[in-house]
Amino acid sequence: MFSLERSLGSSAPGWSTLVGDDVRSLLAQQSQRQGTPHVVPYNAPQTPVPLAGLAASDYFVVVIIMPAATPSRRWSFRVAAAVVAPLLLLVLLEAGLRVCGYGYSISFFRSLRIGGEDYLVENDKFGLRFFPPELVRSPEPLRMRAHKSPGTIRIFILGESAAMGDPEPAYGAWRYLEVLLRERYPGQQFEVINMAMTAINSHVILPIARECATRDGDLWIIYMGNNEMVGPFGAATIFGPKAPRLGLIRFNVALQKTRLGQLATSLSRKLKGASGKIPSWAGMEMFAANRVGPLDPRRDIVYNNFRQNLLDIIKAGLDSGAQIVLNTVAVNLKDCPPFASISNTNPIPQILVSQPETQKLHSQSNRAATLPLPFGRGEGRGEGSARAADARLALADSNDLLRSVQTCQEAAKLDSHSADIQYHWAQCLLALTNYPEARSHCQQACDFDALPFRADARINGAITETAKGLSNPNLRLLDAATLLATNAASGIPGQESFYEHAHFNFDGNYRLARLWADEVEHLLAAKLRSSNPGATWASQEVCERRLGSSDWNRAKVLREVVQRLERPPLSEQAKNAQRIADLKEWQARLAKHMDRAGAARAHDDFLDAVMRARDDYHVHQNFANFLQAVGDVGGAMNEWKEVRDLIPHNVLPYFAIGRLFASQNKTDEAEVNLNKAVSMRPDFIEGWFVLGQLHINESRMDDALKDIAHAQHLQPNDPRVYYEYGRAYSKMDRRDDAITNYRRAIELRPDYWEAHAELGGHFGLEGKADESRKEFEEVVRLKPDLPMGHLNLGILLMKQGHSDDARHQFEETLRLDDKNSPARDYLQQLQQARTR
């Protein structure tokens, strides 16, 4: 038995029911009937009555008579069921993942309340859309008012690491621009917001730009193009598929907006396992195997993708009402040899380059290539140094150089796309002061570079053509590449503006900022208010005082640059030794002023800078670094606390405060801050290392091993992991394990002098004098300014009976540290032994 139960609505006093054969008979009679619903009275089931003719007091069953289903209708229903059901399932899964908290926000910004005000800050998970977790890059710390104040001019900087100011964003071009505008227009409020990131390219910048379009920007400055080949979806990338078509890229990026897409990507990476995983971030050397020849068809795909991305970025800005400064990209052409050169398969050029004449070419071009050009602040700038370099270049024998040029010409006929040939050719032309031709070949060397870390001529051509094609009054093309080249005597950009291939030194950042400032003034003339009419742009020296760029801060930046230059592929470039020597000479010049009087002057400058920009966390951070460098731990702690209050969402101040507490042996306070840092960013490897060191020093070995294991999980090939394991096992008297880990650290980084020193100490304890001596000789070679290295080597030499060599090491120890009493005692012992 079954029932059809339907009421006529609120007017029907009850239900009517048909049962069994009555229902089947009724349905059979009406199966072919078309039209509106009919009702069947309970007492007359064989005579259906139209609905309109019924009385409200009657009891009825409503039978809806549907037309017979056609084949097309049946297929429509099946297709709808096949589509709707899976879609509904996907929606439910997506909702479930979000409710469970799986995945990450794709936005560049996130909201945060700081000091009672609403701000937008960076989302440190933003990069996960484009990078594997073990290689993810995060935005620099930023804070921007959620609602722009009336009268404020907001400027967004879009680009990669060069625009960001790498290696130290606190001294990037955008920071100089902020000071330039503030000094020239003191009555105007400016917000210069850095949106640039390391290792990204136009595929990543496009979604950033679209977010900026909703944030009330007055002006955008776009400076991008260096990473198109090596960044996400580039032809030489390590971050995923190489040079796919733009449609596939955008589908992939859109998929990452969903938690299901994020889950699918995660599962895909896990299925690939170790074979598809890059262990950890290792800078430019990670790309060494991903060479891309100048004729590789994937380059064309990258250029086409870049054009469309650039167009979409510009349109997003213009549609938002912002005005745009679009830059061509300057790179180091003169003083940066190509990173890799792929020759064609013709063997003749290989024979040619082995001939004596070409060997002479290499010698002569290297003479031209390694001439130093100082580039420190206020030093080596302008025509004086350029003429000095020209004078040295003139020492080369012009006849030899002409023959070398001919050799290059012949080689280029046989291997027309060799970056090395083009670069050597350019160096010879430079030595002959044929600057226009030299520039042309420098550019070709860059264009043919098989490890393309620099924007080439086609990238800059696409930028120029896009700007001209749009022809919009709110869009201005700034040919930064050409304008910055005017600072070089040869007209070819080089180390007068760059540290290495593309990153600006202090001078280069100021020069770029001055170009930007002129464009800002032109585009925003109607909005700018000045209480200082006729004022000139602030000098570089004034800007650096406002930014907090003391000699101690500059020395810190230079140390980091030297460390980078000591790693591949930069370390493998022909001019690298001279480049490092120039930087060390610059460091030595700075050191001459880093005395007590210099510290007092710098301290006063910092106090003035802080007073002028109390809410600028960069200035407080620079001040903290300076105070740490001069030994004022208490003052540094106060400044880091200021940084923490300004950017409470960022791990850096908690980490710095934790380290300072650790240096004062305040373990509890140190642990609280370091734990805060790693809880905010579990992937913050530096925090795990310092926690591990803290626990080793406290003999909390279980905790220390857990901390080091966290770091190892994040970056399994980081040599510091094995160095810290070695220290932990050493303290646990597990000497064999300690030695094994120190050796592993040295295997991963042969120049790891600390690991050599620890290994040498262990060999000494085991009575292995020769092995110990070898390790300390390596320490002295790698770290010649380390007193303890010379002292330990001297002790070993003395025990082995090498008195003269030992005496030299003890004397060197005292030269570096005149208060080193052990070295003095050993020297006295040697002297007494000599007089017996």
C-alpha cells in the first residue's frame, strides 16, 4: 500500500488518500494526458475534475499529470545529474576544508589592529601559491593604514629583489624615494609601500597588482624583469613546470585559490617524493643545472607570457585610477660576465679558443675586466675615478687588443650565440675605448647568458613597446636602464651602481630613487603640497643620515654581499676575485672611521632620524643593529622593542630580542621570545637554530636535539644542522657522532671554518696531531683574522717541534689580540727553550 498525499493549501481541512488499484488505474488513464494538474475527488476516482472547479470543503488528492518524457529530456536530466552532483560534492569538500582550517589565505595583505588602529600587513603565506613550502619566499614586513588618511599620497613599488632593495631593503631605492619626497615636501604625507619580493616575477606580481588596485594607490612604480626566466613558470625555474602556456599558468594559479586546489598540490608533491623535492633554499646556486640556451624555444614562451602579464598589471593600475611609472630594467653589463655560456655543436670554436692567440685574448680581456672601480658612498664617484680606470686600460697593448678583437670576430662567426665570446670581445673593445661597440657586445653577452638572472634586451623591449602601445597620459615610461648607464664613464652600467649582476649598491639605489622622484613630481604635481618652495632634492648623504646608514650598518651589508660572492655561481665568475677585493677595500675604508668619535656622531644621527620618523620600523631596526655592533646591548634591546611594537605580527623583533637575552645569559627571557618567534613562523629556521644553541649551552640535550631536528626537517642540506648536531653530541660525549656530523657540515660547505675548528679540536683530544693540525691550518686560511685559530695552530706546531712556525702563529695571535695572555706565555716558553 502507498499513498499520494497533497493538500490544496491552508483551505483544505484534511488529507484524501487513494490506495492500491485505484491509484494505478488513475495513473494509467492519465498517462498520456497533457496540461494542468487535475484533482480526483475521493468519492469519484474515475472522473478527474479541473482544479478550478473544486469546493474548499471537499477532500481531494492532487495528481500532477506530466507530459511523457522524451529521449532528449531524459539525456538532459542525466547530464544535469552528472554535473550537479560532483559540483555539489566539491562545494561541500571545499566548505569542509575551510571549516577545518586547512590551507592558507591567498591574499597579499591581512588585517591587523596595531596600537588601536586598523592596518594592513603582509601575509607571510602568500608565496605558497607559487613556491614549494621548502623554498617559499615571503614578503618583507610592512604596515599600511587600512584606510588612507585624507591628503596622503600612497605609492606602491612593484617588482622583484632589485626593487625591494636586496640585500638590505632598509636601504633600497624605495626607502631613498620616501626620504627624498619627505624632505622636498615636508607638508605632504607620503606612504611608499614596498610590494616587491625576492625570486618572484610577473606571474606573481599580477595578483599583487590586482590587490593594490583595491587599496587606493595614487601612483605605482613598476620595476620588474630580472626573474622572468628563473622565477615561477620561467624557462630556467626550479619552482615547478618550465615555461608552460599562459592559460595553464593562470588555471594553476586560480586553482590555488581553493582549499581543494591547495590539497591537490600538496598531495601531488608528496607523491613525487624525494625525487621531485628540492631540499632547501640555497640561493642562486640552486639554478646551476637549469641552463637555457639563447635559441631555446621556451624563451619565446616566457617573453610572450611577460608581455601579457605586464599589460594586465598596467591595466589593473590604470583602471584603479592610479598613475604609473613603468621602468626599463638596468643590469650590470660591464662588470658581470655571463653566468653560463652554451656553445653550438661545431667543434671549430673549441679548437679556436684553445689556440695561443685566444689564450692571450683571455689574458688581455681579463686585464681589462678586472680593473677596480671604487663604488663606496662619496668615493670613486664621477669623472675622476673613470679617468683613472681609463689610464690603466691604456696600458694594454693596442696591437694585441686589435688582434684579439679579430680573434673574437672569427670565433663569433663559428659560434654566434656564445655569451663568453661576446663578453671577452666587449672587454677588448673597452680597453680600446670603443664604448659604443663594447656596449653592444656586453648586451649580447647578457642576452645569450644561459643562466639568465638579468633582464635582457627582449624584456626591456617588451616594456618599451607595451608603454608606447598603450599611450596613456597616466602611464609614463622611465628608461632607467639608459639613464643609469650615464653614471659610468663608458656609458655601460657596471659596478659604479651594482654589487653584482642586478642588485644596487647604495649609490645605485640613490640614483634610481632620484629618477623615480622626478617622475613622481611630474605625475602628481596637482596633488603635491610644499611648504618649502624651490627646495632641491636631498643629497645622498642627507638621505642616508635620515635612513640610519652608519658606517657600521654599511659594513654589515658589505659582509653579506661578500658572503654571497663567495658562493656559486657568483664565485665562479671571472671577475669575482677583483670584485671581492674591491668590497674588502671598501670595508677597510669604513673601518678607519669606526672609532669612538665616529660612533658618537652616528648615535646622534640616529637620534635625529628616529625623532623625524618615529613610526618607521626600519629606522629603529637600523639603530638596533648599530647599537649591537658598538656593544650597547641595553640600547639595542630598547630599539628592538620599538620594532616589535610597530610590527608585532613579524618574527624578526622577537627573534632579535631572544638572541640579545641569550647573550646576557637570561635564558628564561630568551626562550620566551624565541618560542614566540617559532610559534608565529614554524618554518623560521633561524629561530630553531638559536633555540638549539641555547639548550646546548644549558645542557638540555633532549630539547636541543628536538630543535635541531626541526631545522633539519626545514632544510636538510643546511650545513649548520650538522654543525649543531656535532656540538650537541660533543657535549653528550658522543665523540664519534660529533666528528661524523662536523665532517658532514664541511662536506656541504668546505669553507665552514667553525666546523673545521671543532673537528680540529676533537682530533687534538684524540691525539691525532696531524689531522688536528690540518684542520687548524684550514681555519687560519679561511679566517685569517681569528686569533684563536692562530693560537691553536701554534700550540700544535709547538708540540710537533716546529718552533719557528709556532712562534709565527703566536706573534700573529698577539698582533690580532694584544691582550691574549696564552699566546704571550707560549712565546715566552719558546724564548726560554731557545736560550737553554
